[in-house]
Amino acid sequence: MKKSLLLAGLLLTTTGAFAAESTDAGKWFVGLEVGNTSMDTKASAPSLGIAVSDKMDGGHQALKIGKYLNNNVRVYGAIHQYNEEANVDVS
């Protein structure tokens, strides 16, 4: 995790310098995407005596490299890493 944060910080500082120039056709760009998700779900059927709870915590990181075809269109490749931790409790 520390390596991911270090890499994210490094990419943000280096790509910031290129961001102002990357909107012209034919220019290359590098992007970093980082996200986090937390979801808590509960359901019950008292008449059946069933209760279910589910908690999911996850995140993702992505590195995108591509080229602008014009000011509105770009083509890129991406490498994604998804982290998901799910805990299901049925009683």
C-alpha cells in the first residue's frame, strides 16, 4: 500500500507539468486513477428468522497512457488493480 501511495504521489507531481499541454491533438498523456468504495447492506425476513448483513470495502488504482486524436477524442490503454474485501454474516 505504501508503494502504491508513493507511486501515486510521484505520478501526480510529474503529470501535473504535462496537463496544461496535453489537450492538443497528437499529444501523449499519462493519467492516474485512485478510488475507494465502502458499502454496507442489511436485509432481514423476520417471519423466516433470517437476517443477512454484508459489508464491502474496496478500492482501485489505474494507470492510463494514451494519445489525443483531437480535442474531444483520445485513445488509451490502462492497467487496473482492484482490491475488494467482503464480509458476509448470515444469522
